[in-house]
Amino acid sequence: MMRGNAAVQDLAVLDSQHVGDIEGAFGTVRVSDHALRKGWKTRILTLLAIMGPGLIVMVGDNDAGGVATYAQAGQNFGTSLLWVLLLLVPVLIVNQEMVVRLGLMTGVGHARLIFERFGKFWGAFSVGDLFVLNVLTIVTEFIGIRMALSHFGVSPFISVAVAAAVLIGITVTGSFKRWERFMYVLVITNFLVIPLVMMAHPAAGPIVTGFLQPGVRGGFTSNALLLIIGMVGTTVAPWQLFFQQSNVIDKRLTPRWMAYERADTVIGSVVVVLGATAIIATTAFAFQGSNLAGQFVNAGTVMTGLSQHVSVLAGDLFAIILLNASLIGAAAVTLSTSYAFGDVVGTKHSLHRSVKDGLGFYLVYGAVILFSAGVVVIPHAPLGLITTGVQALAGILLPSATVFLLLLCNDKAVLGPWVNRPWLNVIGSVIVGVLVVLSLILAVATFFPNVNVQVLALISASLFLAGLLVTGALWMRRRPAAKVVQSQADRDTWRMPPLSKLPKAVWSPTQKVAMATLRGYLVIAVVMLVVKIVQLSMGA
């Protein structure tokens, strides 16, 4: 079988099921289909068949933690933080576009590429931290499921058990198309935020002002700054990188469909921001002028508050939205774990495979789901501590994930003619730097609650600007790398060769400094996290 003008045996794909017809929820594109897409109707039908990974990863990011964070932003600060969402749109698009390029050009998952290009230490670290963070995140999704269904009087044991069975059931069908169709059901259910926000009688003026006028109602206090960082952290997460890169591969997309998958990613970014906006507006307008304004506790109190101040239906809708967000988040995060495991261990890892044929892949998925569900129903389990740990750990690990992403997208052996343009590197570097600063602030504030966050933010921003200037100077002095001569001039058919044929990665002085700095940051941050968790557990 051929893929463009490259034979399957000459590609780096790790699972033979990753090559073949594209079988999407809304259509199929045959591997032999080389016809030009002319006319809007044909292009839209093709987009419907191809789209999915970008939309699912974005909506999946509005999970239980996202719903709670956005509800808190609206209840405590009204619409004054909507500008944060607007700034996150380009961050999401730039990050996930790089992941899309890596997936389409290489045919290899994110974890495997890190192993191959950065060595066993960083490879083991990336997979290990992904596994730990994902499991903890999925526990928070089950906390959301438990909380949402308790609103309807369902026992925690029943709600968690049924949710776990559903999540496993829709994944082990042996059909990528059936799995994607179920995910689309969850994506569509996400649009219940529209009738919910209309029940709160929003006003257009404050919403427009919130988007266009950066500021915080009541001023930039420490609590406000931490919430802003939380909004960034819940919207830009490490698992997204691993999920979308592997999912576009599993869907059998190739470089030819780059424009369509980019469109899928942009659409997903817009949808996730619209959903977050609706949640913020709902709590902002529903609770303004009431005794609940500025008094956020958790998603459960939001459900109760909406039932009392808007209508019983509004409280029910919020519970359904929380349940839906938890399910799609759990499904996507768990799948990213299974994909990474298959990439690294070398087992078959495709949703196209039956349970018997991809047993290891599905066993990992089921084990993660069952373990996470079991933690939530343990009597007196430290669920609050787990939630805090997830936020802190995500903040610590996000810088490493974004640094790996940027370095991989500048690796000519991996991406050939598809490496980042200079202007994209500038934008990507700024994004990485900002995420590092925000993650550092969140981590330090989590470990040391009495720290002055505003002073910390000012110091961190100053160090970031200084680091940016030094890095820019080093980059300007660096000799231009020799151009890689491509054997295939057509960008649409270029693919990365098998991993065994890749030349050894050579790091520039700037990259060596960056990785050494990253290693030091991670060592210090992880030690701080362990100390903090021990303190919290002893205090409990």
C-alpha cells in the first residue's frame, strides 16, 4: 500500500493500522483518493470527514476543572476576566498547530519522538510525568461526575461505576469511527451552555467590555492573579499535545490534509473559548447583586445557587454540562495515556483494532479508568489534596512539554521542510516563556500560600524579559545551520523516514543551556511539590 509517494515500510509509523482510509464520524476519504477539492461543497464535506482531533482535544480541555474555574471567574469577578480567554486563542492555535505538523509529518506520537530525539532520561520523564498527571486529572474528572450526578440524587458508587463502564465501552468497540461519533455526541452536548447562559439574562455591553478591556474587578489582587493563572493552566495542558498528535495519526491523516486539520484546530479553539465565555457569563449575571456574588466554593454550590437564583432547570443544565465535561475530559486524557504507552513500549495502539488485537492498548486505558474511579469512591479519600496537586503538577510540567514541542518543531531531521518559520519561533518562544512564568508563579503560590503573588509576578516577568533578551542575542550570534537537502520537493508528500534512519540529534549551545535550566527547574519544583504534599497530608 502507498501513502502519497512513500511506501509504508519507508515510513516511521509504529502501527500498521495507522495507514489506510480516513474513517471519520461524518464521512470516509479513501487512501486512493487524490482528487482535487474544488468548490465549497466538496471542501466542506472533506472537512467534516477529516475534522475531529482538533475539536475533541479543545472541547475536552473544558473538563471538570475548566468548568469549575470558569464558574469561579464569573461568580467572583463578573465578566472582567474575559480578556484572558481572548489572549488564549492564539496560544492554543500555535501550540496545537505545531503538534498537528509533528503528527502528520512523522506518523509517530509525541512521547516516542521525545525518546528518540532527547534520550532515555527525558523520554522516561515525559511519559512518567504524563502518566502521573493524567491519572490525577482523571480522578478530578470522576470527582466532577460524582458531584454532577449527586445533584440528581444518584449514589456516588453507582454514578462512578456507570461512568467508568461507559468510558470503557465506547473505546473498546474496535472502530475509530464509532469512538469519534460518541465523542461528537459529547461535543454537541457541550452546547447546552447556550440555553443556560440565556437563562441568566446576559447583557452584551459588559461581555464586550470584558473581552476588549483588560482588567480585574476589584484590582489585581493575589487571588485574582492566581485565578488568571488557573484559567491559563486549565486551558493549556500537557496532555493535549500527546493526544492530538497521536489522534491525527490514528485517524490516518497525512500531510495532504494539513489545511483541513489546521481548520479543525482553529474551529476547536473558537468553540472552547465560546463555551468558557458562556460559563463565565452565566455565573456573572446569575449571581450579580446576590449574596453569592464573590462567594465561589465549588461546582456543587454553583448548581445549588443557579437552582435558587435562576431556576431548577438552570441548576440541572449546569449539572449536565459538568457531567458532560467530565466524561469528554476523562475519555481524551485517558486515551492520551494509552497512546503514549503504545508509542514507547511498541505495542499495537489504535482505535481501529479490536480488543483481542490491541489488548495491551485497551488494558492500559481500562486500568487507568478503573483506578481513577476507585480512588473517588474510597471513604475519606483526600480529594481536595488531589485537586490541589493536579493544579500544581500541571504548572510544573507545562514548561517542559512546551520546550520539547518547540525544539522538535525546529528539528530538520524530523520535520524537513515543515520546520518552524523564524516568526513562528519568536511567537512560540514568547508563549513558552509566558507559560513558564505563569507556571512558576502558580507552583510557588501553591507551595507557599503566604507569598506576595504580585511581587513574585513582577520579579518573574523581569527575569523572563532578561532571559528573552539573552536568548535572542545568542540566537543572533549562532551560525546558520546548513540546509537539509530534501529528496522529495513536494511538501504535501514529505514524510519523516523511519526512526532508525534519523541522524543523531545535535543540540546547539542555546538548546543545551535551555535543557540544563529546565532540568534544574524541574528538580527544584518537584522537591517543593513533594514537601508540600507531605505537609498537607500530615496536616489533614
